[in-house]
Amino acid sequence: MIDLRSDTLTAPTDEMRRAMARAEVGDDVYDEDPTVRLLQERVAGLFGHEAALFAPTGSMANVLAVRTVVGVGEEVLCEASAHIARAELGAHTAYTGLGMRTWRGDGGGIDREAIAEMFAPDLGPFFVPTKAISVENTHNFAGGTVQPLADLQWVRSFADEHGCAVHMDGARIWNAHVATGVPLAEYGANVDVLAVCLSKGLGAPVGSLLVGSAAAIEESRIWRKRMGGGMRQIGILAAAGLYALDHHVERLAEDHEHARMLAEAVGVDPATVPTNIVVFSVDDAASYVAEAAASGVRVSAVGARTVRLVTHLGVTREDALRAREVLAAVR
């Protein structure tokens, strides 16, 4: 079975497992795990921020990140199909009591006009004030699209001018970096806080990091514990992340190539597939998924008529070629 449902399906390689087994560990709730601290310092440095905090999941990292810049009764603006709005089970509202308003962006993109029109200044006890703008890079449900640097710079400038913050859901920021060559620090310079994932394209078994100011991380460490995310000897997991940063970033280009190979088989122009996700329309997504699985390829329904496939570390070129044959025959 060739599994293209998600890049979260990657398993640690033998070399990564050996790195995990050798990891020096301590109690991270006491901030005494040396491997975790090394990972946090390294990731913060990559993005040009003061600090970072390891979290067990990307959703938790996003919730922690957004709540550092948006409080109870305040709002964050984001694209309508953003992961924080669609796929985190209302966690931001449940934990923080914030509101969300959304714009509909072409390809999940940043709509400058809509953001400018939607932004709500603090007008006293009459309207919900906008405290942050959230962007997703790459954009999951839009097919792994990359936010243009010029648009990110515009959001940063707009936020500075209007006194609000910028959050980035950078779960797949590594893919954006490899696809465009834009330095990670350049992405980091345009946001106040971001979340990045290790357990998707990078192939670690667990983990995301919240990246931001030292004050934001100190506050988030408390909230992570409050939410049940205080872990102990997690240097074993952090070691997987460190290995992934050393060995699995540049290879993401292979996943992007495989995704373009598969795109043509499902009627999508490969030129419109910048990274490792292909989203396409069918008459009946559930039937399509079942027929593909019966032929040995797993893909996901992400809507009644929408299917998604994701390439990753566990998909070889031979797998991609075989999957292309199968999917081309599915109708």
C-alpha cells in the first residue's frame, strides 16, 4: 500500500532511531533536558527569534503561539481554509476565548484589500478589536501553496502600522524554504510568533516548536503545562528533530518533484504544485478514495468533492511512479 494521505505518516529512519537512542536527557518541565534546549536554541536561531518551545503537536504549538498575541474577547484574522480555523477543533476559542474572522484567498493566499477592510481598531466597548493577522505557509488545504515574500512583508508592514501582531502557521515552512530559497530567517523577520513542525516532511515521530520572543516563550511554557503538555525526558524526541534538521530539509525537493509527477495523473497542472501537496476535485471524494485504496494507493477526502494527496519521506520515486499509474486509472 502506498500511503499518500499525509506527510505525518513518515516513520523515523534507522539513523534517526540511533540518534534518539543516544540522546542525553533530563526533565524538561524543569527546563533541564539538554537535548531539548539545544533544539529550541537552534530553531529559534534559524528564524532569528529569541527563543522557542517544544510542543507535542502542531495544534498545541499554534494555540500557544496565537494566545501570546490575542486575548479573551479579541480577534485574529486568517484565511477561511486556514488550519487554525478549520482543523484545530475550535481549540483557540476553547482555550483562549478569542474570535476569528476570515477572508477567502485565491489559493489560500493573502488578500491585502480584504485584510485592510476587515481590520478593526480598538474602538472601545463597541467592536471586537483585531489583535493579530495569521498566515499559513505553506497552505495545507490550498494544495501546499507558498505565500509570496512580498505579501508577507506587506502584512508585516500593515500590522506594524496598525499596532497588531503577525502569527504564522509554519507547519510546512521547511517546504516553502526549499521550494523558494527564501531564508528561514527572512520568514521569521516578518512575524511575531510562529509554529513549525518536525513530524511532517522532516520525518520526526513527534513534535512542533513555538518560536517567538523570550517573554512569549516563558508565558507559553506555563500554558503548555496547563494544557497537559508538560513532558519529562523528551530529549529522545528532540534528538529526532535535530537529526531531521541536519539530514531531511534539502531532501524535501524530492517530495516536491514526486507531487508534480502525481499531479498530472489527477488532472492538475504540475506547474501549479509548488511543494508536496496536491488538492483536486472529483465527483465523489469518498468513492474516489475507496477505489484508489482498493488499487493500493491511499489518499484523503478533504471535502465532499475534494481529494488531497501528500508526498513524503516514505514515498520513493518507484512508489510515486506506481501511484501515478493507479490514480490515472481511477475515475
